[in-house]
Amino acid sequence: MSKPPPTPWPELPTAGWRETCVTLHLFTQVIGKIRLARAPWLNHSWHVALYLTTHGLTTSPIPDGVRTFQIDFDFIDHTLRISTSDGATRRLDLAGQSVARFYTAVMAALAELGIHIAIDDMPNELPDPMRFSDDNQHASYDPSAVQRFFQILVSVDRVFKQFRTGFLGKASPVHFFWGSFDLAVTRFSGRRAPRHPGGVPHLSDAVVCEAYSHEVSSAGFWPGGGAIDYPAFYSYAYPEPAGFRSAPVRPGAAFFSEALGEFILPYDAVRTAAQPDQTLLEFLHSSYEAAANAAKWDREALECAPGQPGVVRDIQ
């Protein structure tokens, strides 16, 4: 068992765990595609996401005829657990595995449990993908870095869920997308959006168009990559309304990335703040307000006071 991180907002320099991050991303894609293959389609691809647990990430129950099965990443004990509703389990170590070995072991464990499933073993949303079954290149797993990443997800999940309580309109769960490897939460205005142009690498245009069928303000956390090669929070609007990118967004470390088309707040600006939770909430609220005001959302009808434990929302 790994030693817990000393802080709820630990350091996580991208350079120090880059190879582990890539390997873990691919591991989550293997498991996410299993959920994709069996779960009925839910609006905006919400049926494919993973969810945070006290030890890592879970698929939640997946249908398998009259029973269900669930796959859990444990980032404290660094194992993968497959369990069924009739009491059977299998465990796999996460460390010491190439993507190809992990993929083969997971599919063999499912078969042992009587779960016969086939997935597309080509990764999504990644440049120059290699089939899981052929990928012996990615095999790095630093338990300490993974546990620090998990601790960040724990803290972000807590703040995102608090943010979500201040909205009466349609909103997504706080969930983890294995394609883009980010924890996200999305608010909807209730209006249809223009058809998305697609073009996401190695992702069907039909999936992208369905995901962005309605007007959104979306925020998330991801460990970085490409134009932003460090862990960061993001916030974007689709469709992007006039004036959005020039709107004032707090705190001062936040900026609009022309390369990504979204507001960015470096994770380190939150980690080193005197009040990290409040700093992150400030970014979430102000970037949402930038989108809602520019697009003229009906904020009075859509918003409410933040939720409090044990206190019924006042509807007077």
C-alpha cells in the first residue's frame, strides 16, 4: 500500500510522470471501452465515463444479461478489481504491465468470469495511436505519482460537486472521461446548439456532434498535454459566444488560451493559493458567468444558492 500524500493539493509536475500518465491513460481507455461496449447510449456520451471512488475510479455497474459487473481502479493498493453481482471477483496488479499485457489480462479475466465481450482496441483522441494489443511500448507505472494524481482528483471532485449544487438547469455528473483523460462537469442552457464541426482526432464525428447537441459551459481538470504541458483547469463554452474570450475571469493567473479556445487556470495557481478550494470556485464561477452572460442564458431561472449539507433548498 502506498503512503498517502501529505497534502490535499500535492505537486504533480508533468515531466516527472509523463510516461506513467500515458500508460495510465491507456489503461483507463481499455476499461472505458468495456463500459462503452455494454452500457446503453446516454446523452452526451455520459454512459462511457468513469467515476471517482475512495480508492480510485470505477465504471459503476455494467449490464451483463441479468447480472452486472463492475471494474474498479484502486490507486492506493494499485490494483484493478473486476467484480460481479453474483459474487465473483478477479484482481490484477497495475504496476509492471505494458498496455498489451494489461489488455490481454483484463480480457482473460472477464472471460474467466463468463463475460464475453469485444472492444475496438484502437485508442481514441490520441495522436498516432497504437492498438492496445500491440502496445508493449507503454509500461511505466510510478505508484507515488499515480497516488498524487488520485489525491488531486479527490480534491477537484469535492470542489466540482460543490459548484454543481448552484445550478437548477440540466447539468452533468462530475465524471472522468477516459478519452481526454479529464475530470469534468458541464452546465446546459437548455437551448440547442449548431452542429459541431467534428474533427477530434480518432473520434467519430457522430459522437462529437451528439456530445455537443446543446449549448454548454463546461469546466474540468486534466494533467496537461500539447499546448498546455502542465496540469490545469479549463473552462469553455460551446458554441463560443461573442465576447466570451475577452471577459474578465478570476483569479489573476487565469487566461484565455488561443491555441485551445478555452480559459486556463494552471493547477499550481490553485495548489499554492492560501485557500485552494475558494480559488478554484472563483475560476469556475467567473468562467461560467463569462459564458452565460455572453450567450444571454436565463440565469435567474437556471441558478440557485449553493447547497449546504442537511439544509433543504429554499424555494420561496
